[in-house]
Amino acid sequence: MQGRHYLVTGGSAGIGLDCVSLLVDQGARVHVVARGQSGLDEVKARFGDAVTTVAADLAETEAVDQVARHLTDHQVTALDGLVVNAAKYGFRSLSVSPTSELQAYFQVNVISTIQLINMALPRLRAGQGRSIVCVSSTLSTRPIAGTGAYAASKAALNSLVQTYALECATDQIRVNAVLPGVVDTDIHEPQTDQDPPRAEKMAALGPQHPLGRVGRVRDVSSMILFLLGEQSAWTTGSLYNVDGGISLV
Ligand SMILES: NC(=O)c1ccc[n+]([C@@H]2O[C@H](COP(=O)([O-])OP(=O)(O)OC[C@H]3O[C@@H](n4cnc5c(N)ncnc54)[C@H](OP(=O)(O)O)[C@@H]3O)[C@@H](O)[C@H]2O)c1
């Protein structure tokens, strides 16, 4: 991966940040997308010239154009891999979900993914790594009550990964997804006064996984790195559970 270029969305925290770290360790140049400038500034301070950062909110329809302009401004004409990792997550019963909220889930988790992949494809054809990895969720195949919009959007994501795998195969561009179980990241910070503290939530959810614990970011980022790399050269259209076995119970 030395000197190769990768685009990672949601690369300022959690799973995405650990991907950036693994890629930089391999000698890659990584272009990082997130909304918050302060998180991006920390990424820049930590990784220096190995990264460029762009603040863009993938809930906005013009965000991908912003990312494209950023790549052009930095003379990034070839990409070796794309990690579509940023997502909208939350809880609300489908029966009371406002239309605007449903649209926001699908804009961030589905439509912006299509926009990102379409924007990246010419650059991926010009690169050598030719791999796209999307971060889905075990909830996409095994929803729980209250996660309907998120789960449905991630199920759509799984489907589009497989369609792109077929459509991009002639260019030798591979498209795969990872489906994490519960991973201890900021996504689990309490969203309302009724939510338990994150540590308490993680302690309760760990034993529900057959392997007896919640995930660590490295559990998922190492699978993403494998799917970006040449060791997975004959793998496309695959949906990998990385979940401590929770999708089996
Ligand atoms: N953690 C889990 O238990 C779990 C389980 C299954 C699947 N996943 C999936 O794993 C992926 C990463 O989640 P995580 O747990 O690592 O989350 P996280 O720690 O909360 O990090 C999310 C990252 O995405 C960025 N982001 C969020 N919304 C964005 C938007 N609208 N536009 C651009 N960037 C945005 C965040 O930065 P800003 O806030 O500054 O934008 C941050 O860099 C997501 O696709 C999630 O659905 C996570």
C-alpha cells in the first residue's frame, strides 16, 4: 500500500479512524472525510502529510461534489481504495418516524454511498488497488425493534454492494461489505437522558455475543484492510459478518 491513495469517510473517529491508522502504517496516503473540523484537525495533527482532510456532511446532496473538488485540488487523479464508513445511526420506531428522518437515513447511508462510488470509479480505474469496502451492520440482516430505518438503509447498502460488484467486475474493481456487531465507539454515547452510559451499555451487550465481548475497532478495521489488499484479490460481492458471532444467536 506504500504510496497508494485511499478515501475513507467517517475517518475521524471509531472504526474509520482506525482504518486510517492502519493504512498510514502501511505507507498509504489517506483522504479523510467527516463533518466536524475539530476531529479532522486531530487526524491531521496525528498523521501529518500522510493524510488530507475534507469537512463534508454526507446528509447534504452536494457533499460528494465537495469531496471530488478536494481530490482534484490535491491532484488525486488515481485512488486505490474507497472505504464508505460514515453513517447515520439512531433509534426510533418506524411507525412514528418522520419522513424527513427516513430520508436522512437513506441520504447518508445509501444515496451518498452511490454518489461516492460513482465519483470514485474513474479514479479507481486509474489506480491499482481497485477495492471498495462499505461498512454495513449485522442489523441489516437481523434487525431489532427500534432500528428500522437504520437497518433498512444498511440492507439497501448490502444490495447495492452486490450490484456494484457485478457491474465493476469487468474493471477488476472489487466491492465488499463488512457487517459489524456491537463495537465500542462514540456511536454508542447516550442520545437521550434515558439511555444508559456507554460503558454500562457495552458491559450489558458483551455477553450477548457468543465470543463474550463487544467488538474493538481493530476487529473491524483489520477486516477492512484485508478487503482493501491483494490477499482478497478473488473476493467480490461478499458481506462479511465481523460480529463475535451475534448474527448466529
Ligand atoms: N459501532 C458499532 O457498534 C457499529 C455496529 C455496526 C455497524 N457500525 C457501522 O460502522 C461505521 C462506523 O461507525 P463507528 O461506530 O465507528 O462510528 P463513530 O465512532 O461515531 O464515527 C463516525 C465517523 O463518521 C463521521 N460521520 C458521521 N456522520 C457523518 C456524515 N453525515 N457525514 C460525514 N461524516 C460523518 C464522524 O465524524 P463527524 O461526527 O465529525 O462527522 C466520525 O468520523 C458506520 O457505518 C456504522 O453504521 C458500527
